[in-house]
Amino acid sequence: MSNRLLVLFVLAFGLLCACREGKAQDGRRRIAVIPKGTTHEFWKSIHAGAESAGRQLDVEVLWKGPLREDDRDEQIKVVEDFITRRVDGIVLAPLDDAALIPCVRDAVREGIPVVIVDSDLSWDGRVSFVATDNFVGGALAARKLGELLEGAGRVLVMRYLEGSASTMKREEGFLTTLTDEFGQIEVVSSNQYSGATTEGAYRTAENLLIQFADVDGIFCSNESATFGMLRALQDAGLAGQPRFIGFDPSQKLVEALRAGELDALVIQDPVAMGDLGIRAMVDHLEGRPVEARIDTGVVVITKDDMDEPRQRALLDPDLSILER
Amino acid sequence: MKERLRKLLPILGPFLGLAFVLALFTAIGPEGFLSSYNFRTVATQTVIVGLGALGMTYVIISGGIDLSVGSVIALASVITALVLDAGHDALTACVAGVGTGLACGLVNGLLITQLGIVPFIVTLGMLGIARGLAKYLADEQKVDAPTSWITDLMTKAPEPAWLFFAPGVWLLFALAAVLALVLRSTVFGTHTFAVGSNEATAELCGVRVTRVKVAIYALCGACAGLAGVMQFGRLTVGDPTTAMGKELDIIAAVVIGGGSLAGGEGRILGSLVGAFLMSYLANGCNLIGAPTFIQEILIGCIIIAAVALDRLRHAAR
């Protein structure tokens, strides 16, 4: 019995030692980067950006997401365990603007500075907030659509989710810019929400298109809403007819852009988010001043410029640095 | 001597498991694993599964199962947030949260006994109902609520500092002590074991099986409700998607702690130790930076090993 236990112990010990991360005995700084999830391309891009900044600045990047995606409690645990490990700094993309506050406050109390990326936290104890300026993203979409419609027409906005701060900023930026700069354009609908799933977005889009089949322009504020609208347009045989601008890339959306079913995509730069997040943290640790708000940039990509190198890199980020 | 050891083994089993995990990670030696800060962190992380496991121990001893606890935790956290947000004081919110759990448990118990449907199915139904209700009430979003002392229940820097643990951890310990006492020295406790060992015999001996069962599921629901209040305290928001799959962690804690799914066996202290074992395992894996899947595989192995040891013990008898 005790022999068997010993064997088990040795086995488990070996297994765990094998997958253990290196200890910081070389004196390099260790910075934890905590995404909202780990599977989505967007987070992998952030990882790639952080990793490359880490190599350039000679700091170790510890990457760990919540056990279950979109689980606030699990993300809190990840933060807590990094506090225990006494990392030098934490770069966090919080799943929730309120729920993560207590554990981030714990980190700061224990002397570990925190940089927030992607989505903000309603707390000003953070070093910096590194993210896309979503209002500007929406405004860029409005200008592009205004230009495509030559300043006149009927426009439809399908919103994403009530209470989702980033997409609401995009919609606000879009609508404000459209009414301010293009007085001739009429917004026929802007109160429908797609919901969190592609399926829900598809259904909402179908209903909207029945009501507004002759609409001239469409804007959707995130990837799933854009894809749901695209599917509904394809089904109704309307794809390519109204001018259509979406937000965030996916393989299907890039194909649609190439096929002319989508006129433009507003693209964020997650690689820059990871990169600038690490740089802000290192600057802070070395006592240099850090801006409280760092904009990682947002661009509009159309069919005409989608194959230029800079655009290419945003649509299909280079993740080779993550390969072992 | 050997006879005595055999009797002690079921009680010592979970402790041995915990010692095994602690020794394992101490040997690997990630930074901070044995620090008091980490002890405090792990204890706080254990509160929700621990509270759920207390009620689940009763259910499993009685030969039943409750798959709805994860969803009930989410529902209770949403209700607590809604009541607070409506301007009521924190105590009312806590009572509402626990009451929600109690109500869900009562419904479970009544459906099981009155309709004669097996607990697995009834509570599987409740898993969906409570989760859906939580999402409906929360409008499919998290529910923000004003700050109150409920949040302080789960803080790792408690006031006054001599408390050391978060108040929620003390609450877990106190409730565990009470429920262990009830299980061991009251008629209700004896009847719980009787129902789980042999329901027909218990009925013949004059145990009101229906009543006992309803009470057991209500108790389990109330524990889940309290866990929901604590979940709210930890998150500071009511979250309808929280604790997804937590029921399996809770059942695992009870099984590691010596509970038998066939009924008639289980210990409150064992379940508590089981909950700590799982927390330490997850914590240790995080600290050494092992990928998440290693942690999931390890927990799976531990569950099977715990039950296998249990079978060996029975065979030896």
C-alpha cells in the first residue's frame, strides 16, 4: 500500500516538475498577462504581442487565462495565484469592470502594479489602461460609410449587447459622427440588439431586413453581429447591395470583404495591445512615467487595401512567436 | 492494532489525500505555496465549494444527488444583488439569497417525493430551471449592486486583522461544525443515514422518509443559497453565468471525503477536507504554472483514486 503511494507520488512529482515554468532565478522580471480567455484568435494576438515585447525588453511573460472562459470567479483565482507567486507586475484584461476590483486592489496592496488592457476596470488604482479607442473606431466607420454613400441615404445599425461597454462606445461614436457630419443620412433603426451569440444576431438581422429591405447602409459593432448580418444578407439575396461595414475580423468576414459582400471592416490591433501593455508595465517598474490612457489604434480596411503589408498583418497577425 | 487502523482509515483517508497533495507541491516548491498569504487565499477560494459540499453530504448520505447546486448558487447571487440594488439592507439581501436556495431545495424535495421521480432527473431539471431563471431575472447580464458588508465577507484582508481568514471562511467552519453535530447526534442525522442505507427498512422502522428527504434537499438548497451569497460577495456583482459546473466539484469533494454515491456513508469533515484538497490542487498547479489541462486531468485521477480506495476498503471488510 505505502509502496504504491510512493510510486504515485514520484509519478505525480515527475509529471508536475516536467510542466513547471522556469523559476526566475536569473533575476529577470516576471510579468503575468491574464486574458479573458485563451482560445480566441484575439487573445492569441495579445499573447504574441506581449511575448515579443517581453523578449525585446528581457522580461519573462507568464501567460494564463481563466480555467473556464468567461468565468469571473476563475479569473479572480488566476489573479490571486499570481499575487501568491509574487510576480513583478500583472497585465490584465478584466472579464468584468466591477468583479475584478477586489483582487486587483489586493495585488496593489501587496505591492504588485496592475496594467489593464482591452476592457476597463472602474477603479483608478491601475497604472494605465491600454486599449482601442472604441469611440474613434465607431467614428471611422461612420466616415467611411458616409463616404461610400456620398453623404445621403438610409442607414441601419444593429447593436451588440446591452451593457457591453466597448461596443456601446463604438455605436455611440458611429451615431454621433454620422449625425454631426452627414446631415443627409437618415438612421432608420438603431435600437435592435443582436445578443451575445451569432445565432441571435442572425435572427435579429433577418427581422431587421424584412422591415428595412431597401436600406442603403449597415453598421454592426462586433464580429458576431457582423457575421449574423452577413448571413442574413446572403440568405435574403441582398449581399453586396447595401453598403456594409463591420467590426473585428474573422476568416469568414475577410472572405466576405474579398468577395465584395462587405465593404469595410474596422480592425483593432491586439498585438499592439499586448506589446504596449508589457512596455507600460516595464516603464512603470523602472520608474518612468506612464500615460494613464494608451491608445493602441484602430483602422478601417477595405477590399482595395486589404493586401497591403500593414493591413495584412492586422487581418492575419503573425503568431509564430508562440510556437514552441 | 490492524483492526483499529482499518476503522480509522475512512476517517483518515481524505486527510491522507490532502497531505499527499500538500507534500507533492511542497516538494516541487513553487514560490509562496506554504505562505500564510496563500493559505488565506486557498481558504477563501474553498468557501463556495465547501458550503455547497456541506449540504451535498447530507444528500449523498441519503442516497440521493443534487445536480442543481451550481445553478442555484448563480440564482442566489443574482437575487442577492437584485435585492440590494432595490435599496434593501444587506441582511435582507442575505436572507433573500439563502431563502432562494431553500425554496429551490424544497421544490426538489417535493418533486422527488411526491412525483416519485429519481433525484438525478429532478435536480437535472432544476439545474436548467434555476440557471434560466437567473438569466431571466438578471436580463442576461451581470447585476451591479451597491457596496455592502457582504463584500467584506470574502476579503482576504479582514477587519479586524486578528481574524486572519475572511469571515466567510469562519462561517464555513462554524456551519460545518453545526452540521457535523446534527448529523452525528440528532434524530434527523440518524434518519438521514437510515434512509440512505435502506429506505424500505427505514420506512418500516417508522422513519418518515418523505419528510426527511424534503428536509435534506431543502438543507442542501439553503447551503447552496448561502454559497450564492458568498459568490456575490466575492464577485461584488450578481452573475447569472457563475458557478457553471460547480455541482460536479461539490460532488467530487463529498466523494473524496468518503461519501458513497450508493448512500449511507459520508462525513462532513471529510467533505470539507475534500473541498480543500481540490482547491490546493488547483492552486498548486497554478503556482507552478502548469497548463490548465494538467489540473483537470489530475483532479479526474484523484476522484477515481479516492473511490477506488473506498472500494478496496469495502472489499477488505
